[in-house]
Amino acid sequence: MNVPLKDGQITDDGRIRASLPTLNALINEGARVVIVSHLGRPDGEPDSQYSLEPVAQRLSELLGKAVVFAKDTVGHAAEQAVAELDECGVALLENLRFNSGETSKSETEREEFAGKLARFGDAFVSDGFGVVHRKQASVFELAKILPSAAGLLIETELDVLERLTVTPERPYTVVLGGSKVSDKLDVIGSLLPRVDSLLVGGGMLFTFLAAQGHKVGASLLEADQLETVTKYLAQAKELGVEIILPTDVVVAASFGPDAAHTVTAADEIENTEFGSNGIGLDIGPETALRFAEVVRASKTVFWNGPMGVFEFPAFAAGTHAIAEALTKTEGFGVVGGGDSAAAVRALGFDDDQFGHISTGGGASLEFLEGKPLPGLEVLGWQS
């Protein structure tokens, strides 16, 4: 239920819709369902801009039945909402992160909060795949207190991730974007031995260009990652994996939706009229065509991270090109959650145009990196 909000309105209800199969399965069996979730990053106390009340309203529409909203987490409102639930009734508690016990670094505090949540149910179904990489009260400790199982969404996500890591059809292409290369280094290291092609866009591309000796102006650059990127470029060559970097980029005078901009070769960024002040905000049209060609020809594609600042129409073309190509591949295309999922929906694509849109974000990346996922391990899952 952790969905993006703007001015109190949900801008992308994809995660809510992804939860419906599990919720309907429980309701159809006559269960009383108490939903717990977080939204955003409030600082352990109530903050109206992060209230789950709009989610309760949207969930009521999608389920076709009233969802009772409790305006606290484990207080009187929550107790009353749960106590008054009829058979097949549904209640949503307020944002769990309004209580500091949810994300506390103290195991004792998390256990105390989880114990209060456990009073509201006889069993726990964990279906928030986007948080299984976090040891939080409602993810980890609650599953130790009540009889627990994974929901249908988690089952689907794990099936998809197995297709990406154990049984991928080839050629297998990974498309990585987003702002920081440091966020993706571990997943690059894990996937390089498994893939045929790696396409690099987004803000992270400039660290790759700099590692090849190119000047990148005022573009996003993580200088402390140059040595690691250089190592991965060399490793890819040894493995026979093709790392495809942009040959052209869209360079702007500043960061903004109306900034003056031009297309230039990737190794000529500082030779535009903006000089060393130019900032790269998207892959160029030549690169977009090349990337799209590779994606369409692949049998398995995993995409995580926009190609540019897709929120600004002038710099959304690269991301749009990848999304469109992914809808046209005959293979299995996965949109890796987070900003990528938000981008395809914001750009007008429908979920059913893709093989899968993950709800995972960071959880998916940590799975692909081979890191432990406490929210799954507590359910008895073995990697």
C-alpha cells in the first residue's frame, strides 16, 4: 500500500492493484482481513501527508466493498475497527511508520510493537514484497509471533526473479538507469556473469563515460566509483558481455523542465554551447534507437531505472523508447519497480503491456545481488 501521493491523491495505484489477488482470496474464504502497511518515511510519529486514508478509499473502489480505516496503528481506533469487522470485512490501519517501533533499530522495541499488532489477527500473510529486505516489526517480528505465510504477490515476484537468475532465456539483456551508479554496483557485479548485454543510461551513465576518460561537464558523476566501474568494464570484456553505453546524450544548460538543451555525442559533452556547465539529462535519439533494437531482440529483459529525467517531457524520450521496446519484445520483459514502474505508467503505458512490473524496487535489487532477505527467511524461504 506504499504508493506515491501528490496533494493527497494517489498518482500510481499499481501496488494496490497488485495486492488484490491475495486480498480477494482471503475475503472469498470468509476471513476478516486487517491490512497493515507503511507509506513514505515519516519520522516515527503521525504526519498527515503520509496518511493511508486515500489508500483506504481507493482500495474500497477496487474491492467493491467498504474498507474500514483506523486512524491509528495500535490504539483505540484500530482496536475498534478490528473488533467490529464482520466476516469477509476489511480494515486498513494507519501508517505503521507513525509508530517508532516499526522501524526501530532496537529489536526489543520492534518486538513490542509487533506484539501489539499480533493481537489483531490469528495468522499473518506477508505480501509486501517491497519491504522483505528490511528487518522491520511488521515484516520480521510479526511473522515470528503469528502463524505466517507468503501471499500470492510474493509468490509471483519470486517466480519472476527465478526466471531472471536461474532459468533466463537468451539473449538476456539488463537495462540499468537511475541517478546513482553506487545504487546499482552490487547488482551489476552479480548479473554480469549471467547476462549477454548490459545497457547503461540515466545519471549513472556519466560515471561510466568518465571511467573511459570522457569529460561530462556538470552531469551527475560519482568520482569515488570510477575505479569500480573500470573494473566492471574490464570484467565484462573478459566474460564476453557487451556493455553498451550511450553514443549521444541530451545536454541541458541547467536542471529544469524548460532548460535549453541540445543533442551531442557522448564524448563531446563539454563542446556544446553550455561548455563545462552542461548537464546530461537523457540518452540521445541515436542511443535510444540502439537500446530499443537490443531490447526487442532479447528473450529476457530486466529494466531498472529511467534513462533520463522522465518527469520533464523534454527529457523523457529515452525512457519512453525503452518502455515501448519492452512492449514489443517477443521475450519476457520485466520492469523492475520503483521509478521504472512509475515512469511507464506516467508515460501512458498499461501494466498488461509488459511481462511483469515488479513492486519490489530495492527488494528486487537485493535479491539479484544475492543478499539475505529477512522478510522471506523468517517465512522459511531458502535462497
